Amino acid sequence: MSELELVGPLVGEMGSIGVGEMHTTIASKIAFSKNLDDNCNILVKDTEMLHAIKKDKEMKAQRNSHKDTTNAYKLWTNRVSEATKEVQKLKLKYEEETLPWWRILKRSDLSEEMEKKSNCVRQLMNDECLKDFLVDKPPEPVLKELNVPQISGYPTLQGALDNTLVLLKNNKIKIIGVCRTKGVGKTTIMRNLNNNEEIAKLFEIVIFVKVTPNDRKLQEKIAHRLMLDKGINKEDSDDIARRIHRELEKKRYLLILDEVEDAINLELLGIPSDNNNGSKVVIVTRFPLVYKLNRVQRVIKVAELSPDEAWKMFRDTVYAFNPKIDSPDIQPTAKLVCKRCSRLPLLIYNIANSFKLKESASSWWAGLEDLKPWPELQSQGLEELYSCLKFCYDELNDKRKQKCFLYTSLYPADSKVYSDYLVECWAAQGLLGDINDTRSYQSARNCGIDILEHLANVSLLEKGGAMIYVNMNHCMRQLALHISSKDPECSFYLQDGEESENLSKSRAWQQARWVSMRKVHELRRSQDCSTILTLLLRKNPELTALPECFFENMSSLLLLDLYSSMITQLPSSLSKLTGLRGLFLNRCELLESLSSEIGLLQFLEVLDIRDTKVIFIPLQIGFLTKLRCLRIPFIASEDNEAQNVHVISKLHRLEELTIQIISYEQWCNDANNVLAHVASLENVTHLRCCFPSSIILGEFLSRSKSWHNKQNSFRFTVGCQNSRRPQILEFFEYKITNYLRYCNGGQRDDPAIIEVLPKTDAFELVCHKDIRKLSNFAGIACLERIRGLLIKRCNQVLTIVSGETSSNVMNGIQIKTAVILPNLEQLYLENLLNLKCAFRGPLHSGTFSRLQTLSLKNCPRLSQIFSNGAIQHFSELQKLKLEDCSIIEELIGEDIERERDVLPKLEILLLVNLPNFKSICTTHTLAWSSLELLRIHNCHKFKTLPLDSVNAVNLKSIKGQQEWWANLDWTNNEEVLQRLQPIFVASNEYFS
């Protein structure tokens, strides 16, 4: 081949460049062509070295798993991948195309590309990002807990978790409390919550820490979780707080604080309080006081397992090792063992594990007989439980409080012990200090209530609704009995069936100080019982008599309780109980008289004979000059005359009096006479009584020496017979002391009621004959204190309140519009046959400003609830119920501004039996920002929900009949249907 043929293509490519430059270019091309093989080899080796470097870096990153690679390094790895692909293409081109040495142009082009790529590869090999390519990892969004017990099979535990999840999705709630006694499963629930898949979607980071008493250590734990702990040993708390705050202020976080025992200042720890982005804090504690101190907005109380759940947990724990637990000869004994576990998961787990290797019925039974009360069992988990609860007891640091706690264990576990009664028992034992002429019974009662609240706040007792009663769970009772058994001053004897099997080591009852016996058929004369201070013979329906000499040797007895026994009389030996302070004979339904010996009980302070057949009023009561509290029935004698009424006026020290009206007709005749003697008592601070009319009430008030001079609490029923438990009081979560029920009244006899109303907390107005609106009846100032109001069967009522001052007239006097019912929390309107519009505006600012619950029932002419701007005053309303109102068509009938968040705190809406009801609200633009539960029953014309794809963000349940749901109009709202269908629950059940 000639030289022209070799260089011809090159010359053609040079075009019009100069000869010298052309010579240089041709020489370069020829050189590249000659070096093709070398350049290919160099490129391959450089690429191999680059891969080796990348692999070394990857291995180093794997060894440092707590570290992450820099973003620059991640970009470098992408560039390496791209370069590798390009090298592969060049290598493939080199291998596939056979380029003989004379194909100078193609060879030189490929060789030049390879050289350039080699330079690129070398640059990657020497990139600056490789020097410090590892950095600290950001914290994991969720650190999964390991070996977490599953709770899905236990509705009590799973329900608590589900309820917590619901609250975590509520944008208006920031701090949530999870509370109950040690061992109930709170931490297990939280560990399951931490691992829940929904949590990872809801929050950018979850911080789950066990709280320590040392705030600095808690702060360090949080910093460690956020991977901010580098160098914190040299920083003060404020610096650490600032670092934590910077890390969290723009993140949606969940902070779970477990085992909290005191107030925690989150801001001092660095936790942002003002980032309104859905961040949450969960306070987990066994102390109710703690969630109060930590401004918790909602509390989830974790209950003990149900008996079935407890057995399932116990059985499953044993069965994993020993399937024989299901055998017919072992299972009954196993269930008795399980019963000893107080339905607490911690006890169940530990005790089940101690029995899991027992294979015969005999070994199970022997284990049951040897099974000590759990505080005495040797097990790490149980020792932790005991030390924790014993610490709570020791922390009382007050002998009086400790004895009050131990005394409460005399009553069966989980039984309701009424607070007033329990305090009276403590007082009788002298646990609340002396009661004398300088210290009132009310002072002792206040002291007792304070102790009761403290015991509940530190989780030693559990309080029921409105603190009306308390109870002690199985676990706490076993702790109390264990402590009492080692304290001679608190020695006890219990015979109450279920528990007696646990108490084989208890002293004989004659030698104990506190005695409680249930399921007793008969009692024999005791020997020496001089140490007994309390004798509880409550709820013994088969106990019909006490031996005449039964109390002969009980001279130290301070309290005797025969509640709900069937005795017909008291023995003569009652006279020996000269130190007795409390005597409870209530619900001894066959007891017809008090023995003459009762007059010898000179130190008696409390006497309760309600629900007996004792005629009013036993003469012997007049000798009880130190009596402070008397609860007595009014039963007329055979000649229908109240006997010995003068006895009342002898009880100069009496502070609390309850007259239970049994013979109402006779009471109407005798009330004035009896109440005249009651009015003569100067020290009465609490009175429960029925007044046949407000005229009689007025006469009593004018005569009463204590009404104007004492801080009174009362429960008055006027115009009708008193009820055992007033309806309005059932709705409160705290105790209401001053209650008034006024029935069958008229305008002319209102003055006495108006005198009582300013002191009244809860008021029931029933069957009033004249009033058309509330302000007509009582005026406005009288109603300021009222927190609960029930208006029932007042058939002249047209509206409850109205802003039309021209109609606000009482006794011919014009009443100026002002704030109405500013402290009202609960309002119930029932059977108001002529009520047309409940609330007419304009109303004064502050009216209904604390109202939380509104219920309207059986108001057949009601067509409007709110009108003329009245609805804006119900901003605190949380629950609204409308029931049996036949003509109302719309809940909110006003023209509402589109942006207004009407009823912003309404959580529960119940609509029941409304045959003409068509709409909640005409506009669909209301936020319903707090609505959680919607219940619909028998509202067949209600076809459209005021909901769209974005409002009611916290709605978690819609409940109603399937037929109603199927007939709803979803035109152009398919997206809304898809959103709401999962939370709809079909039900034909009526609900309240």
C-alpha cells in the first residue's frame, strides 16, 4: 500500500489548515494510532484500581455501620458507575472492531478517547471527597424495640394502643398521658406503639426514653437518641438544650417518656413547645398526679386484663413449655393460680413461669397451697414490682396516711368503697385527729378527703367517678395486707370467702385490731376481744341475730358496721361499747327499733340508720350528745304522728344531718315542726332534706341559725320526695356538694329558691308551672355559680335564654341583659313540650362560656337550637345530643360565615329519633376541627353529611343504621365516601 493511500484520508480531514500545522496533526494521529493497545491496557488497569478503591471504601463504610457516607461520596460513586459503563463501551469497541495498523484515523480516535477516559478515571481515584467520606449518621426515624410481647390478642392492651394512636392523629392534642398502676402493661403498650407501622408514617423521629430522676441524665438520653451526644460532657444543660431544640424545631417528633414520677420541664430539656406541626409528647406514669403536673390534655387509663384475657395470657405462657396445662385435672387448679395474679401482666408472666414445669395435678395443687401472696415471692420481676409499690407506700412518709391506706384493705379488692363512708371510718379510728369543741367534724372530714385524694394521686387507691367512691385493686390489696401482717398496730382478720384462702397466717379474729367478716351465718359469744377497734359485718344477708352477750368483751371497739344484714334487734351488750364512735345500721331492713342501750354510747359521733324500719325519731338518740353526723329515715308511727321531734334540738354538736323521707304524705304534715327543731341547731354545715314547698323552705331559712353563719353544703329537694341519687350529679367527673331540685313550683313562691340558688352548684327545675324562659324564673345573678342544670317537664318554657331584654321581666320588673350562666358546664333539657328555640341571641359575651355538654330530649315543638348569633357563645361545647325532637329539621340553621370554625371543640355529636331531621348544616365548609364521634339513629330524612375531603380531620367513628348509610347522597362526593367508609360502623342499637 502506497504512502498516499495511508495519509490520504488524514489529508482530506485536515481541510484548509496550514502545512506546518497539518504535519503536526498527522504526526499526532499516527502516534495515537500506534499507542492504541497501550492506552487500552492503561485504561483497564486504571479502572481496576478505581474499583479496588471503591471496594475499599465500601468495606470501610460497612465496618463503620454507625457512620454514613457523605453526599459528595454518594455523587462520586454515581460518577464511578457512569465512568465504568463508558470504559466498558470503549473496551467492547476495541474488541469488536478489528483495526489493522493502517486504519490510522479510526485507531487514533479510539486511542485518544481511551486516554481521555484514563485521565478521568485517575481524577476519580484522586478525588478530594475520598479523604473524609464518612460522617455521623442522622438518627433513625424509629429505633425498633426487640423481643416485644405481642398484645394483639388482648383487647384491653390493644385498645389502649389504638386509643393512643387516635390521639396521636388529633392535631389539637399535644400532650397525652398513659396512666395506671405498676405491672398493668403500660411499657409493653408503648413498646408496641413504638414499633407500629403507622407511627413511622406519622412522625419524622420517635424518641422513646425511660425517665430518670436526674434531669441531666434524661437530657443526655434524648441527646444520645438524636446523635448529639458528641462532646456533651463538656457542655452545660442550656447548651445541650439549644442543640436538642435546633434538631427538633423543624421536625415532626414523637417523644415517649416512660416511668415519669414528677413534673418535667420539657422546655428546659430543649423540647420545642411552639412548633405546631403535629409533634406529640406521651407521658407514661403510674401516678395520676403526674399527668396533672405535666399539663396532659388527654389521659388513657390502662385497665387490668379481663378475667378471660388474664387466663389466656397465663395459659399461653405455660403452654409454650407445658401443654399439660389444658388437661382436665390441671386446668381448674391453674385457673386458681391465675386468679392470684390480680389480672396484671407482670404478675401473670412471673407466676406462670414459676409453674410452667409442673406436670402433674398434685404438683400444681402443692404449688397453689405454697403460693404466698406475691410480695413474698422471690422473683426478679416481682421484687421490682414490690419494691416499686412499697416505695410508693414509704414515700407517704406519714404514719396517718399509711394507716389509712392499710385500713382500706379491709374491703374486697376492686369493690366500691364510698369516700364519705371511708373517711368516717378513718375518723372513728382516730386516724384524722381529735374531734372536740375546738375542732369540728368537718375539719376531720376535710383532712380525710385530702388523704384520700393523695392516696389516689400516688396510685395506691383508684378513684371512681366524681370521687364518690374509691377502690383498691388486687395487687395493692395484697401489698397492704402483707404490710399489715407485720405491723401489730394494724393486725387484721379477714373472712370474706375469696380472700380467706390467702390469709391462713392471720391472727384469730379475737386478737386482731381490724376485723372484717362476710358470708357469716351466725356468731358466737366471743372470749377476750378487747383489742378489736373495727368490726365490719357488712353485707351478711344470712346474719339474722347477734348473741345477747356478743359485745361483752369489746370495750375498745370504735366502729361497728352492720350494713345490709338481716338483724331484727340489737343485743343488750351494746351498752358495753362505751368508746364506740361510728355505728352503721343502714339497710338493716328488718330492724324496727333501737335498743335503749344505744343511749349509753356517749362518744358516738356517726349514726346511720337509713333504710331501716325505725320510727322517727328514737328517744335514745337525744342522749348522744357528741353526735356529729346523723342519717335517719322519716317513717311515721301507726298513729301517723312524728314522735319525739324535740330530740333533734338536743343534738347541739350535730354538723351533718340527712333525713330520708319514706312516709312522704305524713312528712308534708310534720315537716314544718321537724324543721323548726333542725333550724335551732347552730353547728349544722351539711343538710340533706326534703321541703314539701318553697314556702316551708323559706320559713326554715329564716329560722335557721346555721344557714347564714356557716359555710354550708346541702342537698335540698323542694316540692317532691327526695331521690337517692340525683340525675344531674351523675354527669360530673368531680363531686358536687350543693344541689337543689325544685318541683311543681310557681311564680309566687320563688323567693326562697332565689335565696338558695346563689349557693347552688347543680340545679334541677322540674314541672314549673309558669316560666317561659330561665331569666323569668330566677333572674341572672342567682345563676352565676351553677355548673349543672336540668330543666324537665316545664311546659310553659318557650326558650331557655334570649337576648331580647323586653321579654326579660320578673314580677313586673325589667331585667337588664347580662352574662348568663357563665360557669355552666352541663345543660340537660328534657320533656319541654313548648320549647321552640333553645337559645336566641344576641347574648352577652361570657354567656355559656364554659358549657361542655348540651342535651335536648323530647322537645316536640323545637324547631331551632341556636338563632341570631347565639351559637358563637358555645365555643367550649364538647358533646351535643339531640333526641326525640319530632319537627326539627336542621341542627345549625343560621347563615354561618364560610371561614368560621363553629363549635370548635365539639367532639361528640349524637342525633337520635329525629323523624324530620334533614341537615346538620347547610354549608359544607365548616371545619368540625375537633369532631371525633358521630352517632345517628332513626334519622331517615338525613341524607347529606356536612363533610368533605378535608374537614373533620379528627373524625374516627360514624355509627348508625346500615339502611341510613346506604341511602346517603354521595353525588359528586365519591372521594368523601372513600374517606368515611372505613370509619363507619353499622348498628341498630340505641345509644345514650
